[in-house]
Amino acid sequence: MKNWLVNLFKTYFVGYFPYVVVFLASLYNSADSDLGWHLKYGEYFFKNFSILRENIFSTEMAGYRWVNSSWATDILSYITFNWMGFMGLTILGGLVVTAIFFFFAKAAKLSFWEKAFIFPLILYLEEPLTVVSFRGHLLSLLAISILYYLFKLFEEGNKKSLFLIPLLFMLWSNFHGEFILGLGLLLGFIVFYIIRVFLLSSRAKSRDLLTRSSSHLREIPLRQLADRNDKCVSLVKVFIGSFLATLVNPFFISTYIESLRHFGNPFQKYIIEWLPFDTKSSLWWTFIVWGIVILLSLIILKIKKQLVSNLPYVGLLLILYGFSFWMRRYAWPMYFISIPVVVHFFRLLTPRDKKITYFLPSLTFILFYFFVTFIKFPSQRFQTMNWERYCKQYVNCSPESAEFLKKQKLKGDLLSFYNWGGFLIWNYPEIKPSIDGRMHLWRDEKGYSAFADYYPLEQNWKEVDKSKYDIVYMPPFKPIHKQMMKLVEEKKWKIVYQDEYATIFVRSGKKVTS
């Protein structure tokens, strides 16, 4: 009976409970301001049985042909939302995050003790990303976790795992544009793997020169070197195959062209995910502290003489950590790919007493479970989530103001808040926003950017009164609102609607109703 209980504990509690906790801790209400237009793209596919390629949702840059690299994610989002509403997206987000932890844990061979340290820390580090619930970025992180798992299988001698990598990239290129980062990681792994082979071979030859005769030296490791060379050639073939597989998508090579347009775009500096962490902010300090943990892990690997054997994982981690100083969007994959490296730091803390290695992690996960269920869950109120809550609590808008615009049918050019575009596109198709979350890096053939026109107005760098717009629909916390109130005092504009979330201004002396 006792052995049965022990086996039950090890099989189910130790094996599965950490992932149950990760799943529950990863449940969040949808807070992505782009959710509405993602759903609309998915809806369009099922209504027309084709992929939407032109901009039909906003007034600015109407007809612009956009390469939507997340078209398959939009379909998945729409199916999930159409079936289970906001709760469905919440559950889907939790499942994807749990799968990411599963594959990285398998790749790093995490013990129960190591999971108890690493899982809560990574959940905390990734919260700024996971807090918005399901979106395409999570699927890219899932693809990276699978890629790392396949790396490990290959290193352990499972050459068949390489054949799954091109298939992974074929799917990835249809779900999210970050597959290009994945190709970079694959290329980096190949380069560092070849360097490691060269270093280990050189080290082995040096030992043999000291311990063996020259005649015996000529007899060894021909078979071993041939096997290593074969693996290196196979990796190069897999990279070529993976690149070709990414072209199996509706946009072919245009996905790369669209990505190249992002580089050097001056308006990246106004989008928070393309910016570095603010110096000495809480996110910055967290990033720095994690860098110290990485450094300590590297020192441990050096002392144990395992740095070269872990070179592919160390090299990729250091590169991505460096990129994270430049742009915060690289920090989210960096935290995950640090797991195979930082595990050596936490492995050093493992006590000799096996009872402690089960007791303390069990206590940690149980306490975490109760924290999630009794503190986090009540604050989320999953069952009451709807579009009104989404609008007011997460996007800071008001359905009442949109209803006013819909009923009044105001005429004239509308300048609407960037973050409200998705909400309007899905809930109020009669109200076309001027700009929305798809458009921050759009440029047409002539170099025109709608965002380049919009942002100086929103930030009060340019005068709205001298623009083409007759209607301004903005939240009170934006700089433009202060300018608009001044124009109202000067009787150049007037307020036709106002609440705590939104104000609608129209030009004085202009007929704006039908």
C-alpha cells in the first residue's frame, strides 16, 4: 500500500501538478487591444473562404495590401472565440504557456526540485507578455520551445528529430512572423554546434598526443569524426529545408520583405515592444538580476568544464540577452531559452536529502496553487468577462461613446485613438477608425505612413485645427485632449459627447450629422 502511494505521488503529483499550477497561473482575461481586428480577419476567412489581403477596416491607407503573417492565428482565435468566447481565449492562452514550459522542461531535463525554483521565476518574468492572454507571440514561444526540444533529441542521437524541424517552420511561418527569429536561432545553433565539434575534436587530439603513440593516434577517431561531419552536414541541410518550408504560405517571399521594412523604421521608437526597458524601472532591474543569475550559471559551467559542451545554448542565450538591451521584445524568448543554462545554477542548490527534494517543491507548488486560486482568480472574474469589461478595464474606452457615434452618424473625417481601432472594427463596423494596431509600421510605395501623420497629432506636436479632421475621438489622458479643450474654449471646436473614458469633438460651424 505504501509503495502504491509513493508511486502515485511520483507519477501524478510530481509529474503533473507543476504543469497544473503553471496552467492556472497563466490564465488571464484577454487584454490585447488588437483582439478585435484579429477576430475580424478570422471571421472574414470563414465568410469569404479567402485570406484578407487589403485594408478594408480603417479610413487611412484604405486598400493597402498588407502581409498578415499571423493569418492562421487569426483563424484559430476566431474559432476559439466563436465557440467559447473570452473564456476560450483565456484557456487557450493557458494551454499554450503550459506547453511552452513542458517542452523547455523536457529539453533541460528539469527535476521536481528545479521546476519548483524555475517555473515560478519564469512565470514572473514572462507576466508582462502572458498577462494579455492568447496572441500570436505565445505561439512563437511555443515553436521555440519545440525547436529546443528537437535540438536536445538530436544531441542525444535521435537524428529523426531533425526531419520535424522543417515541418515546424512550415507551420510557424503561417501563424506568426517571429519564425524569422526561429530561423536565426536554428542558424546560431548550427554555427555553435560546429564550433563545439571543432573545439572538442581539438581537445581530444591534444589529450591523445600526450597519452598515445603517433602510430596509435592515426588509427583513432576516423569513425567518430565521420559521424560528427555527417551531423553537421545534416544540420545545414535542415536549415536549407526549413528556410524553403517557410515559403509554404499564402504570401511566399513577401513575409520576409514585410519584415525587412520594419528595420530602420523611425516609428518603432513609439511602440513599446520595440523599445528597451526603461533604465532603473522594475522590468529593467528584473532583467539585470536575471543576467546575474545567467552569469553565475556560466561560472558554474566553467568550473565544471561543461561550458564547451553547452556552447550552442550558451551562445544563443548571450546573443539574445544582448538584443534584449536594444529591444524588450527579445527578452520574452530570452527568458525561456535561458532555462537550459540557468538550470545548472539551481542544480547546484539541490540538497542531498531526497526527502527535502520532494517536500520543499511540494510545499512551493501547493502554496502557489492556493495563491492562484484564492487571490489571482477572484481578481480576474473570468465568468463575467465581456466586451464592455474589455473596453473599460483593459483598453480604457467606453461602449457608450461608440454607441453615440453609431446613432448620430457623424459626417466628416474622423481621427480616432490608435488603441481603440480593434474594439471598433469588431464591435462597430459602421464606425471606421482612422488608424488601428496593424498600421504602426505600414508604408506604401510612395513612403507614406498613416502612423507618421497620426502620432504627432496625438502627442500634440502638430495642431489638429490645421489638419483635415472634422471629428476627434480621444481619451482624456492623451496630450491631444488638452489641445482640444483649449480649442473648445476658443469656440473653434465643440464637445458633442464626453464621459470618463472618451470625448468626441467636432469643428464648430460644420454640419456633422446626417
